[in-house]
Amino acid sequence: MTTALFTPNFSFKISTSTPQRRRRCHFVRSSQATVAVETPSSSATDLLLQVKDLSAVIADSKQPILKGVNLTVRHGEVHAVMGKNGSGKSTFAKVLAGHPDYEITGGSITYKGLDLLEMEPEERAVAGLFMSFQSPVEIPGVSNIDFLNMAYNAKRRKLGLPELGPIEFYGYVAPKLELVNMKIDFLNRNVNEGFSGGEKKRNEILQLAVLGAEFAILDEIDSGLDVDALRDVAKAVNRVLTSENSVLMITHYLRLLEFIKPTYIHIMENGRIVKTGDISIAEILEKEGYKAISGT
């Protein structure tokens, strides 16, 4: 039996069996030049994720998308990635999550000391990696509480922990609802069915809180939200942040970063991170556009 943890464009599955390892990402030699942009160094014990010279192409067409991405994330940090449409932001997020539509052509990703590229998507989920999506899908006929309970128990099984029954799980999930300011009746509604844009995004953060992810990738959680809904979603994210978990946010807009304060902001251009800085980068973008900080 397999349980899908997330079901947007692709599924993360946790299996009760132990299938033969199958490497999803194939490496080929590449002559692409890379641009290294590193955040300040720190002790190895603080390191959560390290991406070095990562290059990737679309698996079918072999079109290059990522052309030497470098990024270091430590526990407790919030990183924001900004850039024009087509710069590689969402591709980078999907590669981190293990999307099968992309092929790695160079570089490495280390997560909690492990080779992330050797891990299946479900193994990444068990290891604490979570991804929320721009347009969460509706799942008719599946209630939120059943979906969350199955996902949480699937993770516990893989970790060798006993599963929680319905009553035990209700006791576990109730405080998480308070974190994201969702009412109890959300648990009985079908996953995202009839939800507003803000409710869908808060439901994603509820999944993040329930699964206890250490590294959350939030792909444009601000898209399609008005100011009030954005404020609610941002509050939910801030409430689940601790000194031990970290967030990578993809966004186009300064307004999200005014609610969720980033440790670093990275500008992606043509498949590379070309500039790293603080909130002032986003302020310049808001006033002058990407031409003011372009790497070309």
C-alpha cells in the first residue's frame, strides 16, 4: 500500500515495502560555466542544505534550465528566491523535491549530510523536506483529517514508529489548527474542495505543520491572494518557524517579504543565482525592476 503525501503535478509516495533503489537523476558532463554565490560560512553542524554548481535540463527535450546554482541553507534561516518568469526558480524547487521531469547534468545537493540526489521523493519527504505548490489541487471524497492522518502515519511507519489512531491523531492535529488559524470544521471538509485561495494556502501550511518538516519549499504561496489572505498565510508560516527548521520561498513580490522576514534574498537569472543580499534587494526591485540588479 502506498500513501500519497502531496498530489499536485506529481506525487510523493511513502511505501510500506522497501523497493529496489532507482536513481532518478542521471548525470552527464556539461561545459556550462557556473557562478558561485555563497552565503557566509558557519559551522558544519548548522548546515541543513548545500547546493553546489547544480545544473539540470528538462528530461524529454534536454533544454537546459539550471546552469550552476549555488546555495547554502542553515537551520533557522529563511531564504527567498526572486527572479523574472523563466529564470529557473520553480524548476529549482521541483529539482529539490525530486520531480521526475528534470535530469541533473552536474553538481550536487547535500541535505542533512545526505546526498539528496540519491534519494527518492518519498525518502526526501521522510527526511523532512516539504514542498507547497502554487495551485494546490482539490481531492474530492477525501477529508482533510483522513488525508493528514494517512500522510502522518505513512511517515511514522517509515521511521519505525507506531501509527496514531483517529482519536490520538485528533489530539495531535488540533493544536496545529490553532497555529494556522483554521477551524475544526476544516478537518471534515474534502481536501481543498471549495476552499478559497487563502484557505488552500493555509491548508498547505497545515500539512507542513503536521508533518513537522525541517525544510519547507514554498513556491509562490502569495500568488492569487489579497492582502488580508496573504497576511493570514504569512502568520501561519511564521508560527511554524523554529530555530531548527528552514524555509525557501519563491516569490515575485516585496509584500510577502514584509510579512515573512528573510535571512537572505537571492536573485535568479538565466538558471543561476547571480546576487545574494538582504531585504534591500527586494526594495530596489520594487522601485526599479530587475535591470537595476541584473547580473548581465
